Amino acid sequence: MGQTVAALVGSGGYAEVVLTDAAAASPLSDKLDLRTAATLPAVHAQIHEVGRLRVGE
């Protein structure tokens, strides 16, 4: 396999394998366990979309 990544996907997000655009994927550090890593895309989306926070805030 290749690099472990996290991404928000349109559907099938709980599948073991999904297809998504490379721009939607972020590489994960080997230091993160998968349970923690799985929360990152959703938290990122909440901060930027719901909280409307921007760089520097």
C-alpha cells in the first residue's frame, strides 16, 4: 500500500477503501493512531465552514 491519508468524501466514508480526489486527501503522520486521525477531516471542516475561522485566527 501507499501513504496513509485522511479525507472527507461524498459518500462511503466508513468504508475501508474509497476513491476521492487527491486534493481532498491529507497525508497522516505515523505518530497518529487511526481513531484520532479519523476525526481530523471533520474537525477541519467544522472549524473552517461552521466556525468560519481563517488563517491567523
